[in-house]
Amino acid sequence: MLLTEAFYQRPDVTRIARDLLGKALFTRIDGKTTAGLIVETEAYSWKERGCHAYDNRKTARNAVMFGEGGHAYVYLCYGMYNLFNVVTNREGMADAVLIRALEPVEGLAVMQKRTGARQPHRITSGPGKLTRALGIDRKHNGVALTSRQVWLEDAGMRVSRGMTQASPRIGIDYAGEDALLDWRYTIKDNLWVSK
């Protein structure tokens, strides 16, 4: 079942980041469908220093974050990795969830061809890897997540609190005390969680 705009437009980005665990991210690129179950997320809010839109600063890069929840925010990291985020909250409240890792469920051969990875658990075990595997790049920035290009579905997987773990986000030491927030969520013992 396709996730609706109402799912994304709730005000609590950390709740949405937890709720996205076990949901399926799909793409249909060049006629090829690929998908994976979300096993790792990170929440970002304009209220904390880890966020690109901290203190409500709008730039050309982060402008899509200020729109209504339910759109893709795709940006280039380290000049080489496209990272996929789910914009949340209502217009003007720049919150987003970074999708950090997926467990492949459809189009594995296509993903392996796109990435050149031999081991299946290496294909989507990081935010830059999963976008390459699914064919997501910056042309998808701003795309509605109810489209048939990039979309999310409830795959029927029930992820209880006992199955998940919260920890600090990765690679945001610049955020000071905010780097210590336990806003990274993973499914425990899943092989595809990033290392």
C-alpha cells in the first residue's frame, strides 16, 4: 500500500524516521523496478545543528526541505554520493529523514549491475550505495513520493520497538551537542545496516 502524504506531513521527524523502518522504497528507472526494505534511517530537523536547514536557513541546495512533506530531497555529498531523504512535516518546517540502508527485495540483478557489487549485502548498506543501486540521483530532488518514479509502500512488515535500536547519527561531528542525539534508527542485527 502506497504511503500517503499524511504519513509524511506529521510533525515529529523522529517518529517518522522510526516508522519508516520496514517500509519499502521503490524506484522505476528506465523501465526497471528496484526496491528494498528500509533498515536504517536518520532524522534531521531545522531546530538542530546536524540539519542542512538549521535555524531555518533556506538555500538553493535545501529549498525542497521547506516544502510539504512527501517529497524527495536528494543532494550530493563529498562531491560523489547522491543521498536520498524523505521530506517530512508541513510547508515551512524543514525536516527530513535520510535513508541510510535498505534490504533488497526486488530487482537485485539490476542493483548489482548498477553498483558492480558482488555480495548482495554490500549493495545497499549505505546511503550512497543505495541511491546508486536504485538509480536515484539529483534529478529526483523534489519528486513527489507518491509518483511512479520513486515511491514508498507499507510492505506489511511490523517492526516493534524491541526490534530497533537508536544511536547517534553518523558523520555530523560539526553539530556539537546535537551530534549526540540518538536520531539514527536501525533494525537490530540486519546485515544491510551500514557499518
